[in-house]
Amino acid sequence: ALLPPSSSAAPPPLRRLRLDGCTVGDDGVEALAGALKRGLPLRELFLESCELTAASVEFLAGALSGARGRGRLAKLGVRMSTIGDDGIIALAGCAEHLDVSAADLGPRGFEALGREPLIAVELFNSPRLGMSVDEWIPALSSSFWQQLTQMDMSCCALGNEGFKKFCNKLLECPDVMPKLESLCLGGNDADDSEESGNQLLVERLCAAREGRLRLIWRNG
């Protein structure tokens, strides 16, 4: 029988890599970082629950940011890696869309993220933000988050008072997160009763943003 002619076409370049739940280890991340530096045309990288260490973060940051880095990814996910503020600060400039949910984010890391031209950020399950609302909310200004269109800050222990303070800040300061289109604040125990006035606050905020903002906030 005649065999079909072998194809000489090169395989398509690797653009998206998901290693969620894999014990990649520092050596694996170092090898991946080396490939990125050598020109691997990756655009999206997901490392959820990969037990990243400080060394792993350093390898990634060195490959993606700074003078010797190859440039930012479109998406980088390190969800459920307890890298803390230092690790998040190191990765802040590594992607346009960054997922640092359940990564022990605090006010220092939040401020560092705000300095970067991030388009989307996922901060789900970052309770240290809820415990420090009186630190990071007053510090919000037009110097931060200027390119941001999407933010997920659900389940961050904001509580009703933190929810009100954040929404009022955005209402009173339209130059804070001016391009924001989607904001998720669900699971923060905001009072959704009519008496709380939170529904009216949300409506006022969305109207002040000329109808561009979609805010998800109810607990159920």
C-alpha cells in the first residue's frame, strides 16, 4: 500500500499553555522561563495551584518584564499560589490580564498592580483587602488603574462598610479607574436590603459612569 506523503508543514506555534494543578517545581518554571526568553511565542499562561515559590516568581518575572524580558503576556494566571505581596509585585508587569486570586494579596500588592497598565485583574478571595479598606481605598487616585476595564474583587471580605466606601470612592472620583466596564463585588456580605440604600448607590455609580459600568454585587 502506498503511504501518504509526509507533511513538511511546521506545527502551529504554542500560544496558550495551561498547567493548572501540576507540580511544576522551580526547575520546571526555570525551563519555561528560558524558553520564553528564547522566543517561545506564548500569549497565555495558566499556573493555578502549582505551588509557586519565590524562586519560581523570580524566573517568570525575569522572562517577562524588565530590560531583558521578552514582554508581557496577554494573560497570566497564578491563582491559588500563596506568593503574597512580594510575589504579586514581581509579576505585576508581566501580563495585560492578571489573575492573582487566592494568592495572599494585600494593600502593598494592590497598589503595585494599580501602577501597571493592566486591562483586567482577578483578585477573588483576597481577604486581606477587606481587612485594609481604610488603607487602600483613600489611596486610590487618577495615578492608578488608568487602563483597567475589568476587575473581580469578589469574596474579599469587604463587608457592607467596605463595599460602600469603595463604591462611593468610584462615584466621587470618576478619574479613578475611568475605563472600568465590569466590576464584580459579589460575596462580600454587602447588605442587599432596600433599607441599606446599596441598590441606589450602585445605580448612581453606574449612571455616573455613563452606563458603561456593569457591577455585580449581590451575595446570592
